[in-house]
Amino acid sequence: AKPGETVLIHGASGAVGLACVQIAKSRGLHVLGTAGSEAGIDLILRNGCDAAFSHREDGYAAKIMEATSNNGPQIIIEMLANVNLEKDLEMISKRGRIVVVGNRGSVEITPRLAMQKECIVTGMLLFNASQNEMDEIDAAVSAGMRDGWVKPPIGKTYTLDQAPAAHNDVINNQGTLGRLIIKVC
């Protein structure tokens, strides 16, 4: 990604999404994000999004297109490909990039959309990173914490005896805002 490019981060209010927002902002990108609640919209705006959209609102994709002068974002970070990938292909700019980092099922897409846009759709899984790549990631996150642009918001704190409830919240709650923390001492 190059400074000045526009990135759309779907599910920006979740833990991975918020990290993407902070990283993108620190790299000089114009950051758009989606969230599913007013609290989520507020959270992503406070964490660096230049504009935020409710993915629960009809017509949100048209608003994103309007925010990009109908060019579409150059980059889309996709947290729920089985729901959004077809819309992503409609919105992405010509020669744009879609990075799939989350998915919960199968998806049917119209390949012609990818052909028309000459875009790239790629998957990303941190577990595939080499040791050198993991070292680079660690160094970048550590620098971000030191420099103050990595600020993981805490959504909820649990005591150790509440660990089963924390696990339940991770698995079953949609729209968790920020990190869930288990306090061990």
C-alpha cells in the first residue's frame, strides 16, 4: 500500500479490524471502515478512520462509492468474505486489491467483476508467515506501541474465574468492541 491510497476495512470495530485501521493510518492511507453499531462507528472513528459506514444499513456500498468519488477503494480488507466478497468486487477500484482475512462459509461470486476491474483477490493467514516475517511483524508492532500509534482498545475485562464467560463471548457475541482481557492477578 502506498500513502494516499484509500483502504476500506470491513468489520473495522473488531480486534483485527482496529489493528488494520491503526496500521493503515500510520502508513498514510485514507481509511474507510465499516461497523455494525453506532458504538462501533464511534470506536473506529476514534481510532483513525477518516469515514465510517454501517454495514447493516441498506445502501452502505453506494455511500462508500460516493466517498471515493465513485472510483472505489484501492484496497479492501475483508473480514467476512462469504457475506461481502461480491460487494467488494463491485466496489474495488480498477487494479485494486482485496485481501481476505476472514470467512465463515462458502461464497458465490461473479468472476466477470474481477475481470472488469483487473483486481487481485488474495487470502492472508498469519499462520503461514515465515519466522523472518513474524520477526518483522513483531518489530513493527513493538515500534508502533513505542511510538504510540498501536493502541488496542479494551472492550471488556474478566477475572480468571470468568474465563469460560470470556470464551463464550468470543465465540457467540457479534459486534465485540475492542479486546477482551482476562486479568490473572
